[in-house]
Amino acid sequence: MLRSTASESPILPLMLLLLLSLFASPISAELSLRSCNLSRNDITAFSRQTEAMFEHAYTSYATHAFPADELKPLSCTPDYSFAGIALTLVDTLDTFIVMRQWSRFADAVRNVSTSLTFQIDNTVSVFETTIRVLGGLLSAHGLLTEGADDTGFEKDIWLPEYDGKLLVLATDLADRLMPAFNTPTGIPFGAINLAYGVEKSESRIASTAGAGSLILEFGTLSRYVGDPKYYNAALNAMRALHKRASRAGLVGNHIDIDTGDWVAPEAGVGGLVDSFYEYMWKGYILFGDERLLAMFRESYAAIKTYLHKRPWYLDADMWSGHTSSLASSSLAAFWPGVQVTFGDHEDAADTARAHYSVWRRYGCLPEGYHVVDQKPMQGMINYPLRPELAESIFYLHWATNDTSWVGAAGAMMHSIEELTKVKCGYAAVKDTSTHVLEDLMPSFLLSETLKYLYLVFNAQDADGKLHWSRSGKYVFTTEAHPLRIETEDIRHILGLSLEKAAYQMPRTSSGHATAEGASATKKCRRRPKTEQKLPCGYNMPGTDFPQTNADALMDPASNLGITPVISKSVLAQIRTRDARGEGVRVGDVLFGERWACRIVQIEGHVVSYERLHAMDVAWEREREKRERERRNEEGAVNRAMPGLREKCRRFSFFETVQKTALV
């Protein structure tokens, strides 16, 4: 437990930020609201507002909650939500470094070093403890030692007495978590008692993300102490999960740690699975382990094949690949950030804009959003101040240098300030439709959300030098804790080959915006009066909600490479358009008497159509039927199928048209 000290000045942790790769006073009415060409003064105003928000949130916690884990902002009371270890303070340490709050960081390190203990009779989540506490300790230790030259922190001035106590605490914590890995499969328990180990009554079911997202923190500890046991435990857990993927290459979200049997077959990139994929890719960048790269490549291909319903990524059954939910998770908003670092800029921007369009609609991001009904999902209408969309915007801005992403981040910052600020900090949104608040301020508001927004606004320092977080020397964990990339050290400890080349951030040409983003000098479109007080990013080109795509998301045929047949009434529309000289284009959506159909291919004199439909409850039966009939139709692609023209059935069909009918 941490004890409160006499000097409760807001603790400043160190935290620079960023993941891999290589490749700046409150907002006033004087901002260039009608132009996407934000000036340096505009961006500086965004930065200062974010710093003011952090100051208000942290000071409120230090005054009303410390040494509790979190703050209840509506009642201004402490919240012992974790284990009584001052979670918000530990989780926020590196944010102080990122924001160059040296004095606060030094005070916080002294407080943690002298007061924190893990000899506590409390059961904690292995995953949450790892990413928030272990990650916070390791990041702070690294930034004030090997990263001091990068960050500008002068240890000899601010913290000359530091003797590695944060690393000692991190090692002690990891040793208390290690017994969780003692299972038949190597997949760890989801929770453990810090004083007595795994309890006999502990559940034998673990989530995929919880069990498979530990390698960045455990691997970094292995590098610091020279012992591979931590890295190997986390790696073995990841491999145990990955090797149990279905033939489609997907994993479920809950598994039996004794038998290795999946108990929840829902696959996705949202909650319960998300960081499992993230840590494969970031683990490769941080440690250079080719095994992680191979796993990620296989997983990425499966995700794009079965989960991508452009622009969304939706959950699917891991065995069939069939979409199982029409809800987009707010946690999935992190995925574009991973895609950017993997070089998939176009899809990343597409998906980020879809999530941002929802943010524009509600001023925040509901936990679950029904992409067809276009409203928050029942039971998922809240917004707990999550950082995932801000994280993706940070990476997109880093890779493209497109200022429209800065405008989007400014709009997000503005809405958080306007909707959630209370006397004691910032309160989570209980209902995104009514903006009713709840008495909760999670630690990740300070460790992630405000950090990522700040980094978007501070890509460069006053001298024009790139912020150290964008140097390509650091990887951000899923809790936004920056860990330094030192592959030679860890690869030597693990006995791996030392031939891995340094990672570089995939960038668009010259680091400028692509067609996916607005030009830095392009004027924003005219907006309703209610939006005119918001930064231009609030109406960033490309963020209007994709109405037609929403109807197409549930097409199971896209998982099989099959193009469903179009209805006769839509064929008549094609001919009508041709008669008017309009023709058709790929992506056009036409509406018939019963179905809407989209043009998906124009090749030579053959045009292919795709029926757009809602979720099919009889998926398996229909899939088998389509497969049988597809096999029977092989070789008949260019022949007319008179028996199918009268029906809108779900298998391949091509209508021969005159080449001159196409535009």
C-alpha cells in the first residue's frame, strides 16, 4: 500500500510515448475554425488545453483520492478499485515525463519508491496489473535511466538519489504474478492473490487478451534483469493460444486453461481479444522475435478475411468466419493504430474515420455501436473516457502528417472537456445519448487518453525537433507506457539471431496526407451552426457516416469469395441508367423492390453484383447450400442462368451486358 506524504504536490511521472517506428490557455474563439489549415498557434492552444485538463484531473486525484487507486469525481471521494496501490499514480508516472513535468515526476518516483509494497492480501487481475502497474514501473525506470538523453530529463538534478527502486518493485511484482502461469497449457490464470498466489476457487477460464497480452512488460523485465524466464512465460502463453486457432486462423475470446478448449468462440479485434494481436506485432518490433512476426502475419490475414466489413471490424464465429455481431466495440478503435504501423494506411484511415463519425454524432464513443441501426447497443451506451480512438489518430497523424487528424484530436479534446469536466476531475459518461455522467475517473484517462491527445498536438518541440516519442526508439504498450527498443540486449539474453534490421514506421509518400485524408490547406465544408464553434477536424472530410456500407456489412458471401446474385428489378435499373447515359461504377448501390445490390466488379463485358442483406440466422445451412451450388456452377461464369434471374439468391451470378453500357 502507498502512504500519503506531507508534500502532496501533484506527482509528475515520466512518460514519453510511442510505439515503434521512425520515420509539436484554453481554446479561444480566435481559432481558425473554418479552415483545416491549422496554424501553429491553434495547435499550441490545443496543447495547452490538454495540459490544463491533465492538471485538473491529476490535482483532483492527488487532493481527494491519493493514496487510493482512483478518484470518484462526482462525489470527490477515493475509490479503492484495485488493490490500494495508488493505481492512478503508478499508471501516470511516464505521462509526467511526456509532458516535461520534471518536478512532479521526481516527487512521484520518491513517493512510489518509499511507500509502495505488493505484500497485500488482495486478488488482482494478472492482465490489468501487468499493463498498468508493471508497465508503469518499467517505463518510468527506463525513461529516467537509459531514456534520459532522449527525454531531456536531468536525473542528476531532479532525482540524483535514484538507485533503481522502481525496477526492484517491478521484479517483485512480476515474481508474484509468475505462479499464474503454472497451468497444463501454459495459459495463465486470469487473477492471482498478491500475497498467497492462485486461490483454489480461481476460475479456470481466461480471456484471450488477458492471457496473451503480457509479453511487452514481461519481456522488458527480462531485458533489464537478464533473466529470460519472464519473457518465455509470456511467449509460451501467446503460442499456446495461437496454435489453438481455427482453420480460418481465428481465436475465440475465452479458453479453458487446463484443457485448451475454447469456451467462447467469438473472434474479433475488440474487447477480450484486442491486445493479443497488438502484442504479437509490437512484441516483434520490441524484441525482434521472428516467431511473433509469423504469428501476427497469419492472424492479420485471417482478420482481414473474416472480420473486416469495411469500414468496420466486426466479431465473427472463429470456426465458420460468419459475422456474429453487428456491434462495433469502442475498444476496436485501437486497431487502425496497429494497421498504420504495419503499413496498411488506407484501411486504417477508413476505419478510424468510421469510429470518428460515431464520436461526432455523440461527442464521445459508446462502448458498443450497432453499425446497421446506427445507435449505441443496449447495455453498451456508456463512455468510460477510453483512449483507443485518440491512440489511432496519433499514429495516423505520425504516419501521414495530415493536419486534419490534429483537428479531429482537437474536437475530441474539446468534447471531453465540455461534456465530462466536473469540480473534481472528469467523470465517465453513463449514457452517450443524454450525456448523464457516472462517478468514475479511470486511471487510463491520465495514462492514455490525455497523453495521446497531447502527443498529437506536440509532434515537434519549439525548436522544430521531432518529439522523442516519434524517434522510432520506443514502443507503446496497450496502456500507453513507452518501452525502449533494445533488440540486441534481449535477443542476446534469449539466444536469438541478431540479424533483425531496425524498424521504421511505414509512411505515406513524403510523410504527407494521401487521398484518404484532407489536404492541410483544404477548406472544411460548411457546417451546421451547432458545429461552428468546434475545430474543423470535427467535420473532417471523409468522416460522414457510411450509410450504404452499413447495409452491406453482414454479407457472409464475402467470407467465401462468392458474389450473390442481383434481383431482376435491379437489373432493370441498370438498363435504365444505361439508357440515360449514366452507366454504373464499382461501388454503386442500386435499390430494387426487395433488395439493395452493389456493383462489386466490372471486368471486360462481365459485371458482377453483390446483394446487401442483414444477418442470416441460418448461416451454416445457407453456407453449405451455397458451397454445393457453387461447385455445380463451376465453368458457367459466362453463361446466362435463366433459372436464377427471377430470384435474388446467395451464390455467384454474372449478367452479360454490352461493354458500352459500362462507365
